[in-house]
Amino acid sequence: MPLDKIDFEKRDGLPYSGWPFSKSHLDPFYERAQHLCRLRPFAYDAEDWEDEQTPRLPFAGSRIATTTYQFAPRKIFTHELRSEIRRSENITTYLNANVVEIETDDIAKTVTRVRVACFQGNGFWVKAKVFILATGGIENARLLLLSNKTQNVGLGNQHDLVGRFFMEHPVVRLGMFIPSERQIFNSAGLYDIRWTNNIPVMGKLSLTKEVMRRQQLLNSYLLLVPKSIYESPAIKSLKVLLSSIRHAEVPKDLLKHLNSAIGGIDEIVTRIYRRVSNVKEFPYDLSHGGWSHCQGNEKRFRAFQVWSATEQPPNPDIRVMLSDERDRLGLRKIQPLRWHWSDLEIHSLQQVQEILREEIEHAGLGQFQSLVALDRRKPKCVGGRHHMGTTRMHIDPKQGVVDENCRVHGVSNLFIAGSSVFPTGGAANPTLTIIALAIRLADRVKTVMMASDAVAMYR
């Protein structure tokens, strides 16, 4: 899905916010990205996907809205486009060829060539008129920092901005939505991954732009995941045994509970692993879904777990830096990232909890129970693996690494593609925006190349 309109705006209460252009400027490129992903139509509002059998939740207020995700098959990139590139007469692709240094002229104004190293020990140089760095939100910054022969602080880092403003999408299990009527589990299919018009879509809840502006809140998306009524005998017995230990008393049917817990030890170990492992904390495989197609959901489920994917405010102190440790090619690795919750993030999560609770109760849908003690300052979370912001975009070279055209400030022929150029990250998955910016950059590079060829013709 695309970023929201508000994500591009300079917002009160959010330092370093604002893109050099509005969402409307990027919309034509979003539509082209949509086409590339084989998705139709470019529509993400609830009314575009709901029907009588799967309506949106009927919130009465104007603070919570329903929008949707669309999902594209990965084979487009792993197979279809790869085959197209292989057949192309004007593209040459080198695999297992690692760019390890960007070389410039004596004043670091023009990239002259890049050095490539291979694990077998051989290497070579590549010259070009234009270079595009597209190695991800961490490696883009790393390669610029490693390319420090002309500028000892790293290429494009004259204002100490490369690697700063790292952003992610922290995902928090926020609470439980307990419906007053269990029939809602038979009509809430909009919030499950389901096929509509040959496209997998999934609804989500979010704050409206009005409430975000009025209360100066971060963007957040809320996913609803049904919680099963069923609990295995082994887990029930384990809970009885743990409770008896806490209260220093012997439970009834001690041997029965011990046998039950021992008999279900595999399930207990799996449950403990999921509790202690951040990686396995997310409740189900988002690439499949399908719970809404089951029969008798009013008997299977008792509540929705509410998971929040949250915008992280840009912070110059959260940064990618080089360590003294080296990789197999002799290059300095990245230091462990020092990430932490900010006051704004904690405040926004608190407000999201309260708004959701009030809106659920006001609509007569049930109740919301918080599962996160936000006064502890460090809610448990997992990352979305969305690495953003380390070569941020800004028209002022003192505030960004690349300009509005994704060109590295001060370097005439070096561009950067990917989410590392995002000034803010919103709460949307970044893929569609990455592709839209890449298409926009491709148009720009074509213009630059045509102008260069025209100048050469008249010399």
C-alpha cells in the first residue's frame, strides 16, 4: 500500500518531518508501481473492497478508519522480471559480484568507477556515466561510509548525516478486542487475507488524519487477529501447576495435571519458545490468512488480538555506524544498532489504546483490554524488517544525504534508490513506495542520460 498523504507533510510535533514533494506528486508513480506488481486497481479504501457479507466495523466516531493492504506474488520479482532482465539486450547482470568501494575524482564531485570483489579472490572495476546505489536501508549507508578515500568521513557525509535517522516499524501486541456478539467473527472477513477480484487483500484499522493532526500523533495501523477459544489440556494443566507454585499450595488432582503437562511437553516447549523469541512472536503467517473461510467462527473464537504497526519518528541519534570488526571481504561491519523507544512513540501508543477503547465501546461492539503496560516505557515489540531513513531525502544538504531527485548532494552522477531515502516512514509497508521512487528515479536518469548525449553530440 502507499504511504498516507499525511506522511509526506511537515507535521507539528514531529521534528524532521516532511518530504520535498506531496503524495499527489508520487501518485502517478504509485499507479505505475501497482501495474508492475500486477495489482488492480489502485484503491485502498474500505469501500473499494467491502461487501454485504464482509462489511467494515461500524465505528460511530471519526477517529478510526478502515483501509486495506493488497498483496502481490513474489514470483513477479523472483521469476518474471528476472527472466525479462536475462532476455534484455541492453542489461548485463553480474551475480556474486560485490561492490566494495565507490571511487570519485579528486574533489569527490563525480563518481568515476566502483570496485568489485568476489569471495574467490578475484576482482575488477566498473566504469559508467551514472551510478545508482540500491543495496538496502543499511548497506546503502555502509557503502557510502566505506568509500572514504577522498572524503575521510565517507562519501556524501560532509554533514555527518549518512547512517543517521534509521527507522523501522515496531510491531506491538497492543491488546484484546472482545466483541459483545460473537457473530462478528462470521462477518469480519474484511480484516482477514482473502481473495477479492483475483487479488489477496486485508483490511486494517488506523487513526484518521484529522485525529493525528489534532492530537499530534504518529501513524499506526492496527491488525485484528482472532484468538481461539480452545486451549489444550497440557497448557491448562501447566497453568494450574504454576498457579499452585505461586500460591505455595498443592492443587487438586496433582498427578493428573503432571501427567497431562508431561504428555504435552512438545506443545509446552513450543509455547515457551514463542513467548521468549521475538522472531516467533507474531501470531500467524501473514502470507496466507484464511481464518474467515472457516465455518462456525462464533464457536471457535472469543476475541481479536490487536497488533499495532507503528510509525517511528526520525531521530538523528538512531544511526548506522561502522565497527572495527571486518567481514570476509575485509570490509568493516556495522555496529549493533542502538534503538530505543521515544516519548512520542509511548505517548502515541497510549493514545491509540485509549481511542480504540472508547470507539469500540461507543459503537457498542464490545470492550478493549490492554495487554501493554506503557508506563514501563519499553513495550515488547518485533520489527517489520523495514529499514528506512539512513540516506534521507531533503533539498538542503545540511538536512539530507540526497536531494529531491535522489541524487547524493555534491556528487553529480550518484543516485540512491530504496527506503533509505525516506524522510519519514509512516506505518505502511514500504515496498510500493520503494518501487514508485525507483520508477521516478528511472525517468530522471533517462533525462540525465539524454541530456548528456545531446551535449556530447554538439561538442
